[in-house]
Amino acid sequence: MIVPDRRAHPRYPAWFPVNVRIDGEPVPRAGMLCDVSLGGALVWGFWSDTKAGHAVLDVSFRSERFELPAAVVSVERQWDTVVLHLQFDPETAEDAPRLLDLIHELKTHFEAYQVYLAHRADDDPALGRTATQYPNDRASA
């Protein structure tokens, strides 16, 4: 059974450091942005307390910093770290040009990598076929 995607916006994988301020804390915490969309993000945090209601992401992208306020939808505890499921305010996210730039770049790289993987599968002799055997049956055709 195919489960429909419940997200309004597609998320794209990312893996780079961000700073996170939880519930208005003055000192940011270190985290990793795991994926992001116009609707929200997944952040892996290097701390162990699991209570959070609101977060502000401090993101550096292309040598520019910008902040993204978000509601914390849920917090998963994993050993001595946490995973924050964040939801952006729709109006704030759609009016954030740096977020749009970041998502566009992640999307471009993600789609290019998917094409690369499709070509590798087409040319893999271990799969019983090569591009020279079936030139019209390639993913890029």
C-alpha cells in the first residue's frame, strides 16, 4: 500500500551545522540540520534535555547568516542527543529569501544525485544489463 506524502512541501537532505536557541535562551546550542523544506526542518541536537516549545535556527549559508523561528512539533531522545521536528510559520518561511535559496540549492543537488544513481543502475553489469545492451532503455532516455 502506498502511503501519500503528508507534507505540504518536499524536504531535501542537508547535513551542516546550525545553532539553535531553545525557548528564548540567550546562548545558542550546536546542532546539525538534517533536512529542510518550506514547512519545517529536522535538527539533530547535541544536548540531552527534551523539553522545547519554540526554537530559532541560526543558519549560515553562502557566507550569510539568517534566523528561522520555528515551533517544536516533537522531540526524540537518542542516547545523549535529541532530534527536533520543527515547523516553520508559513508566512515567515515563504518570505525568507535565504531559505528559498538554500532549498533551491539542496533540491538541485538532490535531483542531480538521483539522476546519477539512475545511470549507475543502468550501467551496472551486476544487474544483468548495460547501456550498450539496452541503449533506449536508460533512465535518461
